[in-house]
Amino acid sequence: MDQDTIIINGNHLVFRSGETILETARRNHIDIPTLCHLKNAIPTHTCKICQVEVMGEPALVESCAAKAKQGMTILTDSPKVIEARKEVIKGLLASGYHNCAAREMDAKDWTSFQLTVLKNDGKEDLCPVWGDCELQDLAYRYQVKTRHTPSKECRYDTERANPFIIRDFSRCILCGRCVKACREIQVNNAIEFGYAGDDLKIIAKNDATLKDSDCVFCGECLQACPVGALVPDKAFRDHRFKDTRKIRTTCSFCGVGCQMDVFVQDNKIVKIDGADTDLPPNHASLCVKGRFGYEFVASPERLTRPLIKKDGKQVEASWEEALDLVAQKLSAIKSESGPDSIGVMTSARITNEDNYIAQKFTRAVLKTNNIDHCARL
Amino acid sequence: MTNTIADIETSDLILVTGSNTTENHPVLSSFVKRATLKGKKLYIIDPRKIKLTEYADKWLRPLPGTDIAWINGLMHIIIKEGLQNTAFIKDRTENFEALKTLVETYTPEHVEAVTGIKTGDLVEVARAFAKAPAASILYCMGITQHTCGTDNVKSLANLSMLCGHLGKPGGGVNPLRGQNNVQGACDMGGLPNVFTAYQPVGNDEARNTYEKAWSVTGLPKNPGLVVTEMVQRAHEGSLKALFIIGENPMVSDPDLNHARKAFQRLDFLVVQDIFHTETAQMADVVLPAFCFAEKDGTFTNTERRVQRVRKAVEAPGEAREDWRILCDMAGRMGYEMSYASSRDIFKEIAAVTPSYRGITWERIDKVGIHWPCPTEAHEGTPILHTTQFTRGKGLFHALAHTPPAELPDRDYPFILTTGRVLYHYHTGTMTMKTQGLNVLSPECFVEISESDATKMALDTGAMVAVSSRRGKITAKLKVSSKAVEGTVFIPFHFAEAAANELTNAKLDPTAKIPEFKVCAIKIEAV
Ligand code: SF4
Ligand code: SF4
Ligand code: SF4
């Protein structure tokens, strides 16, 4: 038992060989904040938020990089740690255009903080991910105020040259998560760190826009970005304060069957994210169709009423009329020309339950085996 | 798939053939690409220089329609060098001698003459595949959409069995299903010859079970017609009525001209769908249905995992759930089919479907389960055939190469192959409603190699007329490094320039899949 244990905040925890302090902590539900760490990717340790105090070590240690070692005694929230984290957060807030009110926060509690922000929400340029930003959360949690620190000017223009992802470099904290997501999770190798020093920037090849790069708009980077530097080019930005419901479901495009979280406001899908990183088959990844291809659901072109052809033209009809007509026609053809003169094409799009009923209807009611779907096509 | 998606990353070698994985199964392709980051071997055998070739150790380029030849060629080399898995062949398979005799003539030189694959490359892949501790084969429509599609699939199984790569982690022969619930539609008996879980309609016992479960008599015992045969019979006049649910054959069927005439000859056409598709426009009655975001139910993915679909939004107008419409119809035709919810339907499915018996909605609430799952205590089956094959011993099929039904000639000098692009899905009825996807992929194109384009003195953007013996379309030319001389690719999503006006409806005799992947065409400037 003593073999592989470390002590975090007084808790004796067993670690697995090769595990980092961060991994052991997370597995045991001890929260150590990070901004650059991305699950299933090699640690970048650029953000320094995950620092912890290891007894006997002169300096703080990055928990995402340091391996757990037998007998280590660790404090994740000591005064020294908190002070260091505050400094880091302050620096990050000042590094760009983080005008989300986290900077001017004097409020004592979350409610009055929200009220302050609501008041400012009329402002056009309020950060679009307000309320869904890991940096803002940390700023609040550690009560970091940077009202008097001037923020750095950003020399790069916001990119809106593609239909799905807005790249706002003024809010980029250069944590590198997007690069990891693109290169190590989806392996699309579309983006990387470019230029140096003060000019550091996340770029596509030759600093082209995403549309003219190898980017395939899977949105893995978007989902990984902890702040408002990568945001979907969608109405979601304008609806932050509306009620949002989140529903877990399965993608309806290809046979991978990715698990996804659908965000709904006013009976409309406003965003889709990949589900949990631990959840098979897709471990939170999606592709461009799954993530962005949902507009068809609320399309005005959806069929809303039955149609019946009359004098060569399709006209709207009631369900009663349509169902009666189909039932009567099918019955007549069945008795005149036999069951095998009717065919049913079911679908690879509809659910198992729908398909089961379709074949039951064909076999038990129509009394034919003429049922197939377009899987071959 | 015999194995799981996650399993791909644990293979030592991945052989991808006839699958443009990054565009058709994007998230699955990440597993393949990540495997290469870990130093696993990747070989691609495909007529197009698809994106995935950039990640591969080697890309082998066969002429379209010569798959059996190169597969036999690989087996020839493996057997000749004694690299086959003798223990696996002895314990788990039969008919090896027949295979061995057949592949004797498939020398690398002969295979090169037929397929165009270089001798040295074929030898390299054969050795690597046989020596890998676990090698996985991934394939898609590029293998199945041929007149010899069934034999292509059997040949891949031969190859995998020969090296003992079946029934273990990191191995397997893995078909990637195109549409989201193809697996489920097949499992549920949406096929002319079987009930759920592939129980044959001709089997008296199976019919008895169903007659009891459904309280009916006289279930038909002769297998019915496949889609392509239905279209044929409609054309001839013996099929009078067609009920189409959520499909758009007026874009997806081969030889559209023929299909259009067939549909016009029907006495009665019903289409149940979410949009007024090209097919719905021809219908006598159109019934508005729910889409996935409005439904509760299950889909079964390509790795046989049964997963939940949940209602997120209310459906528009008077649209109704597919199953409710069918139940209402059944009632009117004198047979009571009533369920309180789709969960009740799933309970009935589990009761009559051995491979789904142990699955309940509660059990798959968080994580889906792989069938077969015979009891509620069973955890599901991520890897098939670990101890034996469905029929007991695995059977080697000795299969000879047969050329495609239509080959290029003087009048129609190019080979056409069809497929999908990343930004659209099937006939585009859903993806073309998202503006951003149309921005990234606005229209049909004719993908051609640089050398062919130069010969015709045409460049990207030129409008061309493409014709086959069956039809003609016009679209813009796109010179691409993915194309190889003599072969042209056209995506089939676009109704305005439907590639299927050109394709050949000639069928594989067993699977009855049309030969979408090879037909002869000519290209002219307009
Ligand atoms: S959208 Fe996908 S491909 Fe494009 S940069 Fe982001 S991670 Fe890379
Ligand atoms: S864009 Fe976002 S994820 Fe990428 S480096 Fe900047 S802050 Fe990090
Ligand atoms: S998100 Fe993309 S890869 Fe995943 S199931 Fe949907 S279409 Fe397939």
C-alpha cells in the first residue's frame, strides 16, 4: 500500500506508474486548475496555473509535468500557490483584450458580479464567451482585479474569413490547446505557433486564413480554447442570458455515431459540442458536419403538413385524409395485384425503433418481404 | 466492424482500402492518424490519392475494379514466403488448399500487369501485413460498390484469416458504414430476406416465432426484392406501389434516367420524409416526418454499438414520428399496432432479437453497448469471432479476379468513380440547408488529374459535359492531386448535376449493389 502513494492536501492517494501529479489529483476529484492542459495530449506547460507546492522543493512545481513520486507531500491551495496563481492570472488578463468585467470586479459575490456585467452587456464588443470562459472563472475564483493594469494592444486583426470559426487574436492567451487539439487529437496539422517573442501567434500554414489552409473545420480547437479567442460564428453569441437546455444524443450523419451535446434555446439548436472526453466512440471529437451541420433541423423548408396529389398537383391535406387515402390505396393494390406488387424502402437514417416498425408493417400488414433500404447506395 | 473504433489505435498495421476515411468518417480517421503518430504502420490501397495517403507509409494505386487481383497477389506472396499463420489456419479455418491453389497464378508480375501496382510495393505490404502482430483492415464503398463487391469483401476476409488477424484486439476486417444507421436498419430486418438479427424469412422456426410475437398468420416466406430490383419491377410494371421512408433515390440511385421512368410508371407512390426531396416531388402522397433531433430512440453505429438518440426540440408543424405514422396506417388496414412510446418498441425488439436481447434503454443511458448482447448480465461484444466464427470454422473462398462490367474504350475513354465530399452527406437534403457547408462546398465538380486536363487543354473552373452510355451532366472541372491519370471522380450529392445520371445499374449478383465505382465516360468542353 505504501508502495505507490502520494499525499495531496493530507489525503493519501495511490498513483499509477507514470502518472503526473495532476492526473492523480484529477482521478481523485481534487481540482487543480489549468488553462493549457488538454486531456489525451502531451502537456505543453505554458500557462503555469497548475503550479502546486511540493514539500521539500524550493520552487513551485507544475503539476501537469511533474510525475508523482513515492511519498511526495503536496499542497494544491497553500497561500504560496494562491499568490502565484493570482500573478499568472493577472498577467493573462493584461495580455489581451479581456473586457468581460472580470477585470473590474470589486463585487463581493457572484450575483452582484453578474449584475455589473448585465449592465455592460449592451456593449457591442463584450466578449462573446462571457460566462463560459475558464480565465474569467479563475479571475473570479481568485478575486483577481486588474482594472488599473493596462492591457496589451493586439497587432493582429480578427479573422472572419470562414463560415464557422471566428479567430480573435486579441483574446488569445497563447496556451496552445488549439494546436494540441489540431495536431494530436484530430491530427489535421492545420495550425501551429508562428513568429516569435512579442509577435507570437497561432497561425495556419503561411499565416493564411483557415479557409485557405489545411483546416477541415472539425472545431476541435474551438472546443478546446479556454477563452474567447476561438468562437463559433453563430447566433449563440447573442443569447447568453437565455435559458439553455443541453441534451445528449447521437450524431445523425455517418456511421461513427459520435456522442454529442446539443444546446437548445427557444426550441432551436444553437450549438453542438462533442460529449465527454471519456465517452466512446468519439471521446468528445466531432467533424464539421456533426458540429455545424444542424441548420436543416429548423429549416423553413421542412415539410409540415401532408401533401396529396390532386389533378397532377400536390396540395396540403389533413392527416386523416392522407392516411385514409394511403391505407385505402395500399389495400386495394394488395388485393388486386397481390402483396408482392407493393414495395417499401426503409431508411438508414431513421432509428432502430422506426425501422423495426417499418419491417413489421411490411411483413405483418402488407404481407410481403419487399422491404429494403439504400445501404447499398 | 468485427472490432471497435478505439481498437484501431492499438493495431500494429492498418490497411485502408476503398475508403476515403478523412472525408466520409472524419472522426474515425483521427484514430487512424493518431496510430501513425505512435509509429504504427499505415498502408493505403486506393485508386485516388486521398488525403489519408499523406499520413501513410505507402500508397498503392490499383486500377479501379481490380481489387481481387491485388488481394490474391498479397496472399500469393505471403504463402510463397511461408508467412501465413499456420496454427490459425489449422484450428480455425477450412478450405485453405483451394485458396492456395487459386492464388498460385497471382504472381507479383501478373498482378502488376492487371492492377498497375508495382511488384516491390506489393511484396513490401504483403510482408508487413503478415508479420504485424495485429493488423486491421478498414474498407468502405470503394470495395463493395462493384459487380464483384461480395467477392471483394470475402477476399479481404481471406487475407485477414490467412494471417490470423481476426478475433483479436487490433485486428479484424472492418467495414465502415456510410450512413448513420445502416447497421441498425440491417439489424432490424430492413432487408428483404431476414427478420431482425438476420433470422432468415425462409426459416420456419423464425417465422413461427414472429407469427406468435405479432399474433399474425401467414407471414410470407419467399425473400422479397432489393431496392434496385424494386426499381426494375416498377419499370416493367409488376410493382404497382412504393412506400419510401427517408430516402431520396431520385439522386442516390444508379442510372437515374431509368429510375425516373420507373417511378412514373407506379400506380401509387408514398414518400415519408423531412424535406420535399426530388423523390417526394414525384409522390402521390407526401407525409411529413420527424428528424433525429425530435426523436427518442436508438441508432447502431458501425462498430455495432447501440446508442441513444434523444429528443432535443419539438418538430415543426404537424410532422409526426415515423413509427407513429406507420402504426396509424396499420390500424387503418385492419391490424392493431400501438405503442405508448418508442421505448416500448425497443422492448419488443429486445424480446424478438437474440443479439439485442440484453440491451435496455436504461443500460445504454450513458454508454452504448456492442451487440451481440444476449442477456442483461452480458457486457456486450466489442470484438467478434474471438473463439469461433458464426458458422464455426472460417471458410476460405477461392475467388478469381473478374473485370468490371464496363471498361473505358475509344468512345468513353475515362473511368468514372463516384463518392462523397467532407462537407456534404448523401443526397445533400440535410447538409445543403447549412449555409456554411455550402460556402465550403458549393457545387458539383469533376475531379481530374493534371495530365489529363493538360491533354484536353482545360483547367480548373472550365465547364465540361460528362457523358456515359446512360446520361449526361455538366459541371466544373477541378484539377486535383487526388486524381490519377485516366480516372475521374464526381461526388454524387448534387441533384443539379447528379453523378448517378451516368453510373451503371449493373448489380453484384449476391449483394445486389450497383457498380458505382467504375463506369466509362467521356468529357467534352462546353
Ligand atoms: S477546426 Fe479542426 S482542422 Fe481547423 S484548425 Fe481547428 S482543430 Fe485544426
Ligand atoms: S486560440 Fe485559444 S486555445 Fe489557441 S492558444 Fe489562443 S487561447 Fe489557447
Ligand atoms: S460528427 Fe462527423 S464523424 Fe461523428 S458521427 Fe457525425 S458525421 Fe460522423
